[in-house]
Amino acid sequence: MDEREKIVQEVRARMFPEILPAIHDIEKNYPPRHLPAGARVTRIAPSPTGFLHVGGLYTALISERLAHQTGGIFYLRIEDTDKKREVPGASALIAASLAQYGIIIDEGQTPAGQEIGPYGPYTQSARAPIYAAYIKSLLERGLAYPCFCTHEETEAMRAQQELGRMRLGYYGRWAVCRTRSPDDVLEALKKNTPFAIRFRSPGDFNNKIAVVDLLRGTRELSENDQDIVLMKSDGLPTYHLAHVVDDHLMGTTHVIRGDEWLSSVTLHMQLFEMFSWIPPQYGHIAPIQKMDGGSKRKLSKRHDPEASVSFYDERGYPPAAVIEYLLNLANSNFEDWRRAQPDEDSRTFILTFEKLANPSGALFDFMKLNDISKDVVARFSAEEVYEQGVAWARRHNSGLAERMERNSEYTQKIFGIERGGTGKIRKDIAKWSDLKGELEYFFDDSFQESRAELLQILFDSEQDDIKKIIASFLDGYDEGDASHAWFEKIQEIAARYGYAKSAKEYKADPETYKGTVADVAKIFRVALTGRTQTPDLYSIMQVMGKERVLKRLSALA
Ligand code: GLU
């Protein structure tokens, strides 16, 4: 047995004493996927360190659409090899959030906690023997070596490099364990000195190679010469090794990931090469930005509540609206597409890499989210608004849920105002938390404006006319009137008290009139709702019912 074999044996005995699967057996369990030509296999590979970040949802959405629009596969892989950072329950939360936003996974962990799909396990901590088998192969081929440097030693190295303004890392003369003599290594192993396994990089930093990025095009980068850690002393691999092995075995064709990995691509290419595997195509996406005091910055997990997807749920944004907003961030032509086919499922929109290229990072804009959300809610039927609204309220506002459930028919009629017909469509609801305010004035217990307050809102109306106008309206009010008959009556009242029947009439001769029919309608609107802006007044009266209309108007008569 030569020295290298002895080292491999000692490393094995210490780091992975169990029987390791043979590489050819592993490969047999992960046969090439049989998919239509051009089908993409993508994945989202979060580390379970907390909630799903909106950037994670964005990447997941893009990856899912890119796969499914080609008849491919999208899967969820939990990258939990950094046990120190793991948060219990986080992977279940991530799976649940993806499901909530309609991101369909074909393989991986389901929200119920099961794994589906034939290329698993999809949780990296359950794959330790697989990684060990590949590490062993690198050790046997002299492409990896044990490193006994302690954390303190590598930190000291780093400090020295910083001081000398040198490139940071474990390379060249800094890679001290790379050149340790076999005797020395064997002795350290026998003494049970803790160790990690490092890559013996074959690269030369002075060589430039062309790297193609799906979103950024081709760039010239230096070859990797860092002997990075492949396996930590706890026997679990680092991201670099683990994702290379997994993306190979699981047949990933396209990797969309955060641009913090951009500088590691050359290393990842080398690792694929060491195993003679074809690497996936990489696309590095810049983090979502926000405006902060006039300048852009990255959305921060720690400081920005809107970084967490749970924020959108708490506020009551329908998941479909958040998804449409993210599609709009991803491909700016989505907006035109949506305008051209307002009723189409957003899944039929084809995302493209070309349009995705935005190296400086998409800018998050709440105004835009609200606008998109209003459009999305405008397309819902009254029943859908009710169903989704009440489901949200049960989780976040029990008082609202109770009110809606106790008056479900009335509530649905309210949501039916300016909805579903051919006329004007209401666009006043951006999120389910808005429903409370939209419902309030329809209910007597929450319509609490006093007579004095209502008159105060009508301060710029002719106060003497208010009583007379309401009295006239009450005189002729017939709940059975169709909207045009109803409006004609209001026009007549307007004319009787010196208001123009239309804006056009008023403009032709402003001196003659006190105002227009709109000023008259405003009196009813305020008397009924306490507001100057509401959906269609005729519909409001119809939905409120005669008794309530008479009671409220009479209060000002
Ligand atoms: N676990 C890595 C992360 O959370 C995944 C990156 C990738 O998608 O490959 O950043």
C-alpha cells in the first residue's frame, strides 16, 4: 500500500467509517432523465436558516417557470449542511410558503413533510455517504487532501493577507497542508488531530478562462486556485462540493442563484471537470433592491420586514398578486402581456433569460405592487374575494372574519359592486386588510359618523340645500328604480335647486349654477357612507337596502 492509499484509509476510518456506496452504484440510482428535447431541470436550493426571503421566492418562481414552460422538472433541495445556522422547522416553512404561492415542485419536500421524486433524498444532510464516496474518489486521485489548520490559524493567515493587501484565501504558499509530507499527515491523523478535506486545485490564477452566464453573458475570469474546504471536520460537505454532486446526480440543467456565488463559478467548473461531468448552465441573479433615503440598497433580511414572504401574507396581499408583481420584476414585458390578455393565467406567460438580464438588481416598489394587486383583485369574482378574504381574516383579523361569516350574503353583495359586469370595475382593494375599511360603512354598528361629522364633510356644500335635497330625494325614492331612472330623479332634483344636470351643462354656463349633479350626489354619498369617494352610489343603495338608505338619509334631512 502506498502512502496515498494509507492516508485515504486513515481519513476514511476517521471521517466516514461506515461502508460507502460505490460510485458506479450511486450513478445507477440517478439515471439520466428522460425528458422532451429542450426541457430544463431547475431547482431551488435554500438553506433552512429561517423564513423564505422574497428573493428566494423570486428565484424559485423564475426557476419553476423556466422549467415548466419547457415541460421540464422543478425540484426543491434543502441545503442543510451548515448545522450551526439551521433553524428548526425552517424547511417545512419554506415548502409551505412555496405551496402558498403556487410554486409547484415536482420533487423534494412537500409541505406535509414527505419527500417525493426518484432522485432523492433531497435533503443534503441525508446524503452524507454519497458525498463521502465522491470525496474518497478525489482523495484517491490526489485531488483532495486532509488539512489540519485550525480556525485560528486560517484567521491569522487572513489577517496577514489583509495587512499585506494580498489576495485572500488558501492558495499557493498559504496552502500549507497541501505540501505536508505523507508521514506528517499520517502522524497527525493517527493522533486524531481534527481535520477537514480540501480540494487540491489544479488551477492557475494567472490563466483567464471564459465563463458564460445565462444572465450576464460571457466574462473572462481567472482560473480558480483556491484549495477550498470540500468537507468539514463534522463529515458534512460544503456547499461547493454538495451542490456539484447533487446538481450532477439530480440532472439539473440550469441553475439560477444569487450573485454572491458569481465569484465561485470557476471553482465549480473545476469541480465538475474533476469528475468529468457536464456542468449545468448558471445564471446569477442580483439581489432585490429597495430605495432608502434616495439611494438603492439590497433588501435586508434583518432590517426590512418586507424581505420575508410572511410579510405579504400578514398584510393580506393575495399570493397571485405577489407572483404577478415578481413576474413583472423579472420580465418587464409581463405588464404589456397582462394588458393584452387580462384573464389569462399568468403561467402561460413565457419568461425569457434575455429579458431577465438586470445585473444591477430589480428594484422593489410598493406602489407598483399595490397597483398590480388592485388589478389582480379586480379580476376576482365577488365570491373569490369573499373566500380569499375570509380565509385571510380567519388567520389575521378574527373580528373581520366573524363579520364576514355572519353576513356572508350581504358581504358578497358588497364585493359584487362594480365587479364582474361589463361596466366600470372597482379597483379599490389591494390587499385583504383593506376589506375592513371597505365593509365598515355598510354595517350600522361600524358606521358611526355623527350628523355633525357628516355635515362637516359636506362643509363646502350649500348647507341650506342639504336638507331640501335629501327631503326631495326621499319623497321620490323607489328602490325598484333602474339606475337610469334613479339618476334622472337626481338630475331633476339638481335642476330644481340650481345645479347643472351634467358637467357639460355646467361648463357651458358656470355662472348660472351652484354646481353640478355630482355635488348633489355627493350629499347622498356622504350621508350614506361618510365618505366622498366610494364605488357606484346606485349599487351602494341597492346593496344597503331601502330601510338603511332611508334611515341614513333621514338623519340629515
Ligand atoms: N444553499 C444555497 C443558498 O442558499 C443555494 C444556492 C444555489 O441555488 O445553488 O445560497
